[in-house]
Amino acid sequence: MLSSKARITALGSYVPERRLTNNDLEEIVDTNDEWIVTRTGIKERRIAHEEEFTSDISYKSVLNLMERYGKSVEDVDLIIVCTLTPDFKTPSVASYLQAKLGIKNTGAMDLNAACAGFTYGLYVANGLITSGLNKKILVVGAETLSKVTDYTDRTTCVLFGDGAGAALVEYDEQQPSFISAHLGSEGESGQNLYCTNLSKRMNNEDLTDSGYIVQNGREVYKWAVKTVPKGMQSVINNASINLDEVDWFVPHSANLRMLESICEKSNFPIERTLYSLVDYGNTSSATIPLSLDIGVKNGKIKNGDKVLLYGFGGGLAHAGLLINWTL
């Protein structure tokens, strides 16, 4: 069991207005709607405009949270932005977001665990609040992946989109959200999903120096289907429950065929799995909060439900959290 005195008290999301459909992509690369849907399940994705960055969509997701739940963030004592596409190397997106929100007394930091980022961010927020170091933390998962996507590579450009999701985590000893967790990483396989920056070598291998996301889809698929079901079982074992007691599974929305394989291998029904990829594509750290928000808006996730989050991707890092939904 995970020690917890923290509860998720509000949720918000934002996606850019511009839609990039599969039919649009037919005009850019050698692909078609049937090919994309058959292999990924994705129909369209949202794309930030040229002057719209991760801090901008992070800010709008927090505004959405505040408006829907009537929450104030002026007393937030830490901002964690989970992203691999920051506006700048420094300042952090979190610091930029603090300025946009006008919060005067708060810490701010970015967390990069790629597609597992939001789950890691919630894990960190729970630990800090449970320890007594913080009382109210804003956790945002946001990406503008379109800015690091190679639109000449049909194997990757059909996947990625932009979006943001935010959660407010507050001290609550009586109704904590967090039940159990499992974290892991396989850094020795990091060359299978990367975006170059200062170094062009990894694990004694020379990398493609494009500045774009580069992915060995076959190897990432094999790793995820092998790793995630084991991680799910670890989360469940740590909670001393059975998997069939989980109401909803919310994995990173990477690829629908991958999720179907993960569900099949773990014996969890795809019908109780929430994902955001059909309309938004793979938005990395934003996929899980977007999926949660879709589930809440559609009336699927209800108070008292046990929800299993599982992020996985670049690193290759992964993280699972079992939460009691009391929003």
C-alpha cells in the first residue's frame, strides 16, 4: 500500500483548435486513413499554432480546471509540469506557468518522464503532500509534440498530437486518492525512442541528429506489451486486491493496437479501458489526463471507482498508480 494523505480535487484539460485528420496527412506523406486507423486507431490529432507553446496550453488547461471546479490556485505551493517539449531549456514551463497564473508564493519545476510523466508527477505530488512538505500541488501534463515531429516520416507523424491536462492535488487525510504504485525504467533501451539534444550518442550508439522524435516502433511495442502487464500486476499486488476489482484502466494512449495487446495479456477488458488517442493522437504526458477528463465528462468514472493509471514510453520509463476516485 502507498502511504497517502493527498486527494485529487479538480481536473482540467485543453487541446488546440487546429485538427490534423488522417485525410490531411494523405496530402503530406504516403499514407491513408485506412492504413493509420488499422495500425493505430487514430483518426485525428490537434496541432498547436506556430506561436502556441507548452506553457500556453498548460495555462489553458489550468483555467479549464478552475472554471469547472470553482477552484483557486493562488495558494498552490508547488507547480509540477510534466513535459518533454518545454518552451525553453530554462526557464522551466512550470516557472512560466507560475507567472501566467500570477501565483506569488510557490515552487515550480518541470519533470521529464516522457509518456509516463503525468503518472510520475502525481506520484511525486502525493509523496510531498503526505510527507507534510506541501499542502496543494498543481500537476500538469502538457506537450506540443508537433514541434518535434518529422512530417516526412510516416511511421511517426501519424501518431503525435498536442494537448494538456491538469490536476489539483490537496492535503486530505480522510479521503486520500492514492492506493498503490509501481515505478520502473529500462534506460538501456532508451535508443528505441529519443529526441536528440546536446549528446548524439546513447549506449555507445550514434543517434540520428534530427532534433525530431525518432522511434523504433516495433521494439517499443514489444517492450510495452511485455512490461506494462507485469507493472499492472505489481500495482494490484501492492494494493492487496484483484485486477477484476479495478473499475477503469487508463493507460498512456500510444496506439490502440498496443493497448488491445496489453489488455489481452493482462486479462483486463478493453471495454473498461479509457483512452484519448482516437481524436487527439499520442500526446505523451497529456494522454492520461485527457483520457481521465473524457471519462469524467462522459459519466463513466464515478466517485468510489478504483482507477488504474499506467504511463509508459521514452526512457524507457513506466509508472502505474491505483487511485480511489473521489473527485
